[in-house]
Amino acid sequence: MQKPTSLPKPPVIVSPKSFLAWIGKAFLILLAIYVTYILISNLIQNPGLFLTNIINGLQMGFVYALIALGYTMVYGIVKLINFAHGDVFMVGAFVSYFAIDRFQLQLWPSSVFPDVDPNLSIVVGTITTILLSMLVCVLLAVTIERVAYKPLRDAPRIAALITAIGVSFFLEYFGLLDFVFSARFIPYQRPFEVVTWYFSNGIHLLEAGESLPEGSITVSNILIFIVLATLAVLLFLQFLVKRTKIGIAMRASSFDKPTARLMGIEVDRVISFTFAIGAAFAALGGVLYAIAYPSIRTLMGVYPGLKAFVAAVLGGIGSIPGAFVGALIMGQAESMTASYISTPMRDAIAFSILIIVLLVRPTGIFGEPEREKA
Amino acid sequence: MDSSILLSLVKMIVVIAYLFGLFWVMGLKVGKITLGGKKVDISRWINLLGAVAGFGIVQLAMTKFGGFQLLNNFDIGLLYQACTMTMVALGLNLIYGFNGQFSLGQWGFYGIGAYAAADVTFRWTNGDSRGLTVLGIGVILAGVVILLIGRLLSNLRRMPVLSSFTIYLVGTGLAAVVAVFAGKLLAPMIDPLLGTNLAPGPLAQGAALQVVFVLGVIFAGIFAAIISFLFGLPVLSLGSDYFGIATLGFTIVVYTLMVNTDTILPFPEMRGGRGMIGIPKLTTWFWAFLFMMLVIVIMRNILRSSHGRSIISVREDETAARSMGIDVAGTKLLSFVIGSLFAGLGGGIYAHYIGFLSPGAFDFLIGFNPLIIIVFGGLGSMTGTITASFGWIFFLEGILRVVLGQISPEAPTWRYVLYPIVLLLLMLVRPQGLLGNVEWGYLKLPRIPLRKSAAEGEKA
């Protein structure tokens, strides 16, 4: 007779309420408590510094939002991490640098019409400079899309990704050559003067050479400019995507390309348009970034580009409000880490937040659940 | 055409021909022959002999015969670099090419391996054995702890990833703490034998140093593998592009830590962003070749085993693989850990070849190189990866540097402008890579024909 063999033990199914399932949650909760503790203790210790950090984070976050919009739209439609986007951002900053430094473009209204109001002249000149950067970047992005990405529309996804990396490398290393942008840090001349206000028993204008009172918070016109420009772009984009014909075409193409094509949408044109509009915002972001942190170099687009992509993923890729919220979170995380933990660790914290958020919500904060693919 | 350009071109072709010859001999099937009345299969011996001969030929070419040396020091350096690049790229090909997990973290594990191994030998030659004892005890203990926890958790289903990650993290952390104390207790017994920096003791040189070097490289590889296990456990569940961006983040975090080894991390001898100097240059052709062949043989045998088949099946179709009873998450983790192990070993060899580690060499921009290499060579092709790694180093570092160096002294920077263009052209003309998924000689796998849609991946 055959010996009765012992059956393998049946697997134990961990119920979501059991102790084992709670270990992970407890880990996250402990982490959250620790972060809250750091933040609150610093807020109590020095509220002025805390608010300054929030303002710095906002400035950073709004610029990231401008870049993240391009990433999220392009990824939403072609499912491609457009690594060259950060370099388009860099080109935007450099175009404005050359326009200002070599051609004094920000002063053109007063040099053409000498009796125009100087303030109006600066406003018009700055806007012209930004428009010029946007135009150049749009042309660049559409060229990249036509030359490099379009032939690979039907190739494996990795081929397109490698091409994107290749384009990004080309822009970077070409820019690093001495006769192009060179590898140096270049001081950026702002198109307008910085005006700073501080809050200390009311709002005061900070005069040149005046020292700040203890514990006061400063706000500059750069921050206001960045916030207004970004909000305008967001509203414009929401209107474009929700109300106009091309916006509907964009949403249709991102939802289901073959069907969109059957409905008479020229998907290739929509994709080009998406790249163009993303590049325009990246150029705007580049100019604003250079104005806010006036030192530019060829590799300046690498980290902001990556962080903006992380912000887009954080908010839920493909979602415009998501990109905005994600970028704000990234900005805050970065300025808080730099101030309270350690400056070099801010990149690490940014990516850790991404990983934790994705573990809890795999499609990002505003992301829609993945559709089942047929 | 200048003679030196021609010469370096010839060298590149010879090296690639050498590789193909090597793997041809290693895969040779002679059949049985009669030897003293008995039928003996000598294929295995011929294959082994081929590998030894492959080592010997290059070793001879490196040796000086009365002032004549076939390969100069520049070429030897290229060979070492190519060996390490092969190890790193093969690891990535296991993760991405064979298992389909788009990873950009390979360069981070390479860096971890390089720094860990360099620290061991650096401390050893400076009369401090703590590097070896702490790292050795640490990786062994952590490995045992991870295996034990894995045994304990193996019978649980629907365990949340975060929970098991927390358990592993706590276990490994405890192991690390124990290792630091145990290593510090053990070290003073060996320290007197090492002497000081100025007067090295008996164990600081010669055979003892070689043993420490090999142990250091192996421990560094396992260290990278353990880190990849802890990192991969939660992150592999994220899915393709998210996994890619998270691993890219890992590379950036490792880079940031390297820049701050002396401020955030407690390793003043690594000197942060200024770079670690004084690493003994112990890499010889013997070790570089041995470790490279080890990686190739291990990977080839894994791919021919049932684990390899499940790794490939996960790439082809996860749902189908799961329904066949394959542990998809475990398989992904296995390939990720082994790939990182290879990267860590490669890092150890590289550190002892170059003798100087600076964080700039582990920047994520350079970290795209292995990815580009495996795509060049063909995803899911070991032959392609090895050829592309050697070709890459000899082309980019060899030929282009020579060619452009003759035009003007600044011109070598142009090679990084040229190579994206080559890359773009290759992607436009032949997106599946130079060799597709062709294998050669020893590396031939029992082929499983790819389903067209799976082989091309998800279309955009």
C-alpha cells in the first residue's frame, strides 16, 4: 500500500483587516507623523521662515507646473516620456537670454517710439521676448516631432523612448559646445527690475540697501508675475481642452486613437499641436525660471524637466489639474526639504514622495483608473 | 584615412571577431569520440579549453616581449571598460530585454557596487579591516534574514506589498546594525597584520590583497543585490513607465548620496563630490575576464532553466504567465535582483581598474548608456548586448576619440553630439537593434518564437 503523503499546507489568505496588512499602513502613518512633527515644530519655532519657505516653494512649483503641462499632455496622447521637453525649456531660457543680452529686445518699444511710457515699454518688451522664445521653442518641438517621433509612431514604444533620449542628448551636448551655449553658468539679465515688498506691520516697499526687519516675509514682483502667468496658462488650457474643437480632438485622440481617426480627426496634426503647445508653455517656464533664478546653463533643463515629469506622474498623468497640483506639491516638498532636512536631499525626497504616492494610489492623485485594454 | 584611425578600426573589428570566435568555440559540439576503447564526450573539455584560450590570447597580446606589446595601455583600458560595460548591460538586458521591466536604475546599482568594493580595498590597504568585516557580515546576515523572512511569508496570499516591504526593511535594518557592531568587534584582531599606510603589514599586499579584492567585489555585488531587493519589492508593483521613472529616481538618489558621502553618509574617505582617490588598481585581465565570463555563464544558464522560461513568459504576457501558475511578482524580483547583482560586480571591477571614483561618472545622464547599448544590440539578445558593449566602448572611446582628436583638441567633445545622431538613425532604420534577437554559438537559447504583438510591446 502506498504511504499517505502529506498534502502541502494550504495558503493563508491575508485579510485586509489583519495585523499583517496593517504593518505597511502603520509604517506610512509613522512616516506621516514624523513629517508633520518636523513641519509643525518648525512652524512654531520660526513662523516667518516657514512662510518664506512656502512662498519659495510656490515660486518653484508654478514654474514646474508650466513644464509639467507639456509632459502630461504629450504622455496623455502618445504615451511617450518626452525627455527632450526639459531641453526645450532650456532653449526657451537661452533664446530670451540672447534676445535680451544681444538685441535689447525688452527695450524695443522705447527705442522705436521714444516718448512711450517706460513702464509700458518694459511690459510690452518682456511680453515680446517671451513670445519670441515661445515661437522658437514651438518650431523646435514641431521639428523634433516631425523628424524624430513621427516616423516611429508604429514602432515599439522603446524605440520612441530611446529616440527621445537621443534628441535630448543631442540638444544637451550640442548646446555644451563652446560656440553654441557652452558649459558655463551664464548670468542672466532680467528684462525688468526686481521690486520686493515685505510684510511687517503692513506692506512696505523694500528700498535698495535697506535691511529686512526680523521675521518678515518678502514677496517680489517676479513671484506675482509667475503666479499670474501660470494661472492664465492653466485657465487658457482648460478652456482649450474643454471647449474648443482642437481640444475635443486632443481628448478623443488620447482616449482612443484608431477610433478618433475613424471619426475624421487628423491625429497626426493633433499630436503636432500638442507638442507645440507643450513647448510654448515650457518656453514660458524657461524664461520665468531664468528670471527667478538668474543664472542659466545648458544642462539647466535636466532636473527641472525630470521633476516636472515626476509632478505630472504624481498628479495623475494625462490630467491638467493633476499636473498643477503635483507641481505645487513638488515645489513645497523641495523648499521644505532644502530648509529643514538638507539641501542636497531634495531630489531624493521628491522621488520618495512619488514612490509613496504611487504605492497608495497607483494612477496618481487625479489619475483615472486604467482602462482595460482590448 | 590616417593610419591610426585605420588601426583602431581594425582593433574594433578584431575584438568583435574575437568575441564571436570565443563563443563559437565555447558552444562547439564535437560529438563523442572513441578514446582508449571508451566513447567519451569531449565537447565540454573543448569548450572549457576555448574559454581558457580566449583568456590566454588576450593575456599574451598584453604581455611585453622585449619592448614590443601588441595591445598598448589605452587598448587594455578599453578592454576593461568593455568588460564592465558588458556585465552592466547584460544585467539590464535580463531586467528589460528578457523580463520586460523598463529600468533606469542599473547605473545606480553599478555605482553602489563600485563604491562598496572600492571602500573595502581602500580601507584594507590603509590598515583598516572594518570595510571587509562589516560589509561581509552585513551582506551574509542580511541575505540570511531575507531568505528566512521569505520562507515565513511564502505561504501568505494577498499580502499587501507595503507590509512585506516593511517587514523586510526592519529585518535588514536589524541585520545591518548587528553587522556594524560585529564587524567592529572583529576588525581589531586583523588590523595589526595590515600595518599602516606608510608601512603595510604582511596581509596588506600580495595574495591576501587579491583575496580581499575578490571578496570585496563579490560582497559589493551582493550588497547591490540586497538594495535592489528592498527597492524593487515595492516599486516593481507600480507597472512599466512608473517603474522606469522610479528607478531613474533611484539613480538620482544614489548620485546625490555619492556627492554627500562625507557629509550625509559617514564615509570621509570617499570624499564626496571631490571623488575617491587612492583605490588600489587591482583589476587585471584575469579578473575582468573571469567575472565577465561568470556573469555570461550564469545568465545563460538561468535563461535556459525553468526560471529563465518564466522570466521570458512574464515579458510575453503577464496574465497568461500568472494563469500558468508562475509567480509573476517573484519572477520580476528575481530578474531585477540578479541584474543588479551583475551591475554591482561590474562596478567593483571598474572601480579597481580606474582607481578613482567621482560621482560624475555615475550621473544618470551617463546611466542611459547601458539602455542604449542593449537597444543597439537587440533587446533579449545576449550576443547583441556583448557585441554592442565592446563595439560601443571601442567606437566611442576608441575610434571617435582618435578621429576627432586629430581634427582639433576640442573636437572629442563632438563625439557626444555625433552619437545621438547615430542613435536616431539606428532607431529610424532598424528599431529592433542591430542583431535583433539572434544568438550565437554558446549563447544560443532554445528559441521560443515571440508573439508579434508582445515582441513589439504596447503600441503607442
